[in-house]
Amino acid sequence: MRSVSRARTAQPKRSRSPDKRSKPEAVPTTGASRIDIRALTPSRWPDLEAIFRARGCSVARGCWCMFYRVSGAHILPPGVTLAQARRSELKALVDRGRPPGLIGYRGRTPVGWVSIGPREDYARLRRSPVMKAVDAVPVWSIVCFVVPAEHRGQGLARQLLAGAIDYAARRGATVVEAYPVDKPGHCADETMWFGAKSMFDAAGFREVARRKATRPIMRLRIGRRTRQRASAAKTAERTSS
């Protein structure tokens, strides 16, 4: 998956009422423009479709965030497009109870998506000359941000990143890895779906490899306090549900 425009600093806004549906996997976020971040579950599938079908997300609805999860040639049934096949593959993954990422909500409106999971879930990364493994350290990978055009420039990608880090910490991750774009100035090419390097710099990520001039590999080591905080939040959520 490729490109989202670089997120800008969020401006203060009045927060709206949170999503009142069932709320598995709540991920705490902070800030005046706070969004509610939830794991993608079967009941939230229509919300992901709304994001991918929004203006500015044509690449997402062609890939359905499966490009890096599958490797090798696709053999398509007659009359089925590649986009349709990938949509079905992602839906099947969600229906099996393995959230492939997180959705951000402002009130009841889905406003963004981030794909995150253990690196081994992304089969194509193993073959990538740019993003192949640096070493044998087990990591969780962030490969894609999707924010519809009407919601860009509000700092949503930064909040999605914070939520993704917290989500990985809750599941025992000790290292989160990303593959951002490092280009000067404002850039909106397709590779920006990976996020801008400056966003990861601000979140504390450090570059560990660079096999292409504009494509570093960056990592964040999740400290013990972060894991403990995430674990406590997860326990509190289960207790209150």
C-alpha cells in the first residue's frame, strides 16, 4: 500500500461523544482533537469500507491493505478483479478474529486506518529489497496509514501511530518497526501511505537501516513502563466490560 499526505499539527477542537457501540480493544489517545481508536473487528468492517471508499483513497480500495500480506501471483476466478479478491481476503482475515489494524473514529465517524501486526504477517516484506528484515529481532510492523482527503491535515496519522504503538504493547511487542518516506518538504506521492519520517522521529523511532535513499527502516523499543501501562489499561477494559 502506498501514500498518505504528511500529517500536520492538530488544531484544538471540541471533542464529540464517543462511539456507543460495543468497544473491543479501545486504545487510549490524547489531545484536544482526540480520536477514539479501535481494533478492526467483524462488526466494524463497514467502517473500514467507508474509509477505503472515501475521496482520496483510491489506492486503498485497489489494494485493500493486502499487498504486503500476500506474496506470489494471484490466480483470479473468472469475472473477479484483483481488488475484489483482495477485499475478500482482508474480510476473511477479519472474520477469523485477527484484527489486521486499527480504525480511528471522531464521534461515530470513521476517519482513519493504520495497518499493524507481527512482521511475519506481512509475507511480501521478506522479499522486499528495501524492507526485508534487518536482523532476527521479533518486531511488529506498521505498513500503512489511510486518511480520507476530507480529514487530512488534522494530525490524525500521529494519533493513529500512537494508538498502534499502544496496541502492539498490549500484545507483548517489544519493538515496533516502520518503513517511512524521507523526502524534503510536503510530499503526496503514493509511497506516503507508509507515513513521513518526521512523524516517526517525533514519536521516538530511530533509524536502523536504509537501503534506498528515501526509505529508512525505523524502530521504536517499547519500554517496560509502556508495556505495564498498556497491560493495566487492557486489564481495566476487560474488568469494565
